[in-house]
Amino acid sequence: MSHQLLQRKSVSHLELFFDLVFVFAFTEVTFYLSQDLTWLGLIRTVLILSTLWLAWQSYVWLGTTIDINDKLTKISLFVVMFVMVLSGLAVPFAFEKGAILFCSTNIFIRLFQVVLFIISKDKNLQEKKGYLELLLCILGSVYHFDRCNIGI
């Protein structure tokens, strides 16, 4: 085996704190479910949980592919953590008065993830092109969702 494969990457304190911010949002999901113990409440809870889970796992993947010690990356992660706290605060009201806050913060989190991939110094041009296409797909989805009056 090559030396590079045997080398282990340790988890930084910033990454652990970042995970704790998501844990806060996940605890709010359990609070949401406890307030609405119906089938509709369960469906809504699964939608909220899947939104948060997708964001979390995407940033975990991001943390393994870019240099977490880069100054711009650290600042960016603090921005995302702040926005994730706002998203977590909106979870109990995600299908009521906090829907706009919950959706807009999660859209920001996903868009910012793609931007971080694009500005990463470790990626080649072909990978960056793929992330740019993903960014355009997300923006297109947001535009399309804005034009539809879908509500659960």
C-alpha cells in the first residue's frame, strides 16, 4: 500500500463544533415530531430530517475533500454554522411561519457548499465544471420551486 493511503486524517475541533451545530438542528426535529404526532406530522418530520441530513452528509464529504485548515474555508464554515443555527431555530415552524427561514437557510447552505467546492484549490478544472453544473441545477430547482405553489 502506498504511504498516502496509510496516512490518517484527524478531525479538527472546527469540524466537531460544526457537527454539534447540526446536532442542535436534529434535536429540533424531534421536538417538531413531539408536537405533531399524526401521519402528516411524521411525513413533515421525515422531510425536515432528510433536508438536514443531506446538508450534513454533504458537508462531511466536503470536509474530507478540501483543506479544512485554509483560512477562507474556516471563515466559510463559520458562516455556514451561523446559518445552520438559524435553520435549526426554524425547524419547529418549518411548515408554518418559519417556512421561509427554513427553506432559505437550507438553500443557502447547499449553494454555499457548491461554491466552496468550486473555489477549492485542490480540484481540477473538470471537477469544478461539474460543481458549476450542480450549482446551476440547484438554482434552476429553486426558481422552479418558487414558481410552483406546492405546500404540504
